Amino acid sequence: MDVELPARWADEPSRLAAVRMMREFSTSVEPVLANIVRIAAEAVRAPMAMLTLVEAERVRAVVRHNIGVTQLPRAASPCARVVGDRAPLQIPDLLEDPRYAVGPLTAVDPGARSYAGVPLLDTTGNVVGALSVLDRKPGALGPERAQLLGLLADQATAILTLGAAVEQSATEAAALGRFGSDFISLITHEVRTPVAVITGNLELLDELDDVPDQYRERMVSAIRRNADRLVRLIDHLLVTARAGDALKATVHRSPLDLSGLVTDAVRAAEAKAKQAGVALDLHIEQPLRVPGDSTMLRTAIDNLLSNALLFTQAGGRISVRVSQGSTDLRDATEITITDTGVGIPADEQPLVFERFYRGAHAQRTEAPGAGLGLAVTEAIAAAHGGLVRLESTPGVGTTVRLMLPLGATRPALELVRN
């Protein structure tokens, strides 16, 4: 009995091409994927986990945790059903399903009894494989743990995509070689930290039946906040992997109220600024509209605000200004964010827009982040035909200007020449 993937999917050749690319480049990010698979097992309290790619005739385990199976016939793998249905799958008892009751997953002693898997989708929508957890006893994941498994699957796909993008460019491959160990440790840390918070709070909610409402809400809030942190990291990885023409093609432009977008971003940052003891000012010279992707531009603004808050001490000030006109770009609007933070040394300033770069201060203070914020912001600006400029003085502060064309985005930037 085979799983009829080609009959279900008209785009099987495209999917298999994506699988081959992911398999070829998975070795460059295998240490990070191994950590995600192990974290997945820990997060849902499952003894076994694996990340698999579903090929034409078989399912290949790219990384495994406490499971000896390296590959399976497609008919014997629930992962193939995840791919075929393009949806999560839970099998509370494998022995009750004739397709898997006798097979590699249940044959070992003790064999797997339950299965849960979520699909891995690449940036074009191809389902290339699955992130799966298995238990030696029957049962199903609750909704919270199923959601967490889905977040980790998105994380794994983003890292696979990034690995492919880096390997495809000799320059980027050299850059990864320079920052390779930092990349692995940073991404692992950035994944493990929010997952540890999510898992800890889920365990408390599971174990304590009489949690007072105010504490329960606090736990749920922590889960939601850290899940959002994972999603932001995924988005950042995907943006940097698609930088250039590929990212430009994904921009969904429509006329948007840039002044309102900045206002909303500043309001969202006010609570964090107040908690940090930092004053946050907003000055809008006039309402401005630009053609752009509101989701991408909000990400860019949030990144700049987050950096300013991260490196401005208590008692400091962050000023945000929206104005028309720019010294670097004709017919532009300019978002200027100035802080009174620690500043950036002159020798580090040319490097701050490189992916995964973290300055000496960030490393010394173990500031959170994967060194992607400014790279993402610059990529988003470029995709809109815009620019990002940074000026900084150590001990005085930093000013970052995000410039966007007011009219239709031109193929090439039109710089002011004096």
C-alpha cells in the first residue's frame, strides 16, 4: 500500500526539486537542526524525534534524536501522509493503524506507539518533509504542544532555506565560514531560550490544576510572547535568505499611511521603554503615504526601535521623527530614530549590516539577538527602493535613517548629487 503523493499533487516535480536542494544543503546547518529536533522532543515530552525529507520513493531522516531509523519506505512512514495532506498529523496508537502496525517504527524494542508530525514548507509553498515526535506509549499531543511543534517546524524550514541560500553563493559561503560557529551558537540560543520559557510554563499549567487566574494569564502571556519571538526569528531568517530580487518579488505594495504605521510601532514600544526607564518621543511633521508592504515595513521599524531600546540605558532618550525629504534620496520620506545609547565604535560601523554580526558590546553584555535586525531592515528598505543610513558616536548615541520613495519604486535608486 503506497501513499499516492503524485496523484494528490500536480506539482510533485517542483516539490522533489525543492527536496533535493534542501537535502544537498542541510549539512551546512545540521548542528542547528539537531538542536531543534532535540528541543522538539524535550518541549513535547517525547523520547524520540526526527526531521525528515520525503523523496520520491523513500523518507530520509536528516537528523534524529533517540531513534535508529535513518530512512523508511514512503508507504511505511506517517511523514509521507503529512506531506501528502499538507497538514499536521497525529496517530495516537500506531498499532491500531494497519499501515504502520508492522514496520520500522514499531519493530524495534520498545517500538514507537504514537506519532505526531507537522509539515516543513519552503518559501514557495512546497512541503518538503516533516518534523516528527514519537512516543513509546499511546497518546496525543495537546493543542499547546502541537502549536509549539509547528513553530519549531517553521524554524527548521527557515534554517534549511538559509543554509541553501548561503551555500548557493560563494561570497555568502565565505561569510558563513567567518561567522559559522557564531551562527550555530546564536541561533541555537535564540531557539532554546524562548522554547525553554514556553515549555516551563506549559508544564506548570499541566501539573497545577488550581492555578489562580492572574498567574495563569501571566503564564499564557509568557507563552505567547516567546512564541512571537520565535516567529520573529523565523521571519528574519526568511527575509535575509530572500534578500535582493527574490525579496523584492514578494513585496505586496499598496498605498499605506506611513505616519500611522510609525505611530503604532512607537505605541507598541512604549511599555518596554517605560520598563527600561527610557523616554520615547515621536515627532510627525506631516501625514505621509508611501507605496509599500505594511508588514515588511513594520518589521523594519520594529527592528530599529528594538535596537535603540536594547542599547539605551535607563535615563536615556529615543526620538522618532517622520519627515519628507532626504539628503540621500529624491522624493523620499525619512524615518529617523535617534538614541542616547552606548553608540557603535567607528571600526564596527561598516559591519553592522552584515548578517549575524554582533558588536563587542552586544557580545560582552550577552544582549539578546542573532545579529539579523539591521540586515533585515536594510534588505526590506532595498526591496522598496529605499536606503538605510547609520551614524554613531560611542558614549553619545546612534541615529538611523530609513528612507523610502514617496512615488513608485524605481529599479535604481535616484541619489541626490550636489
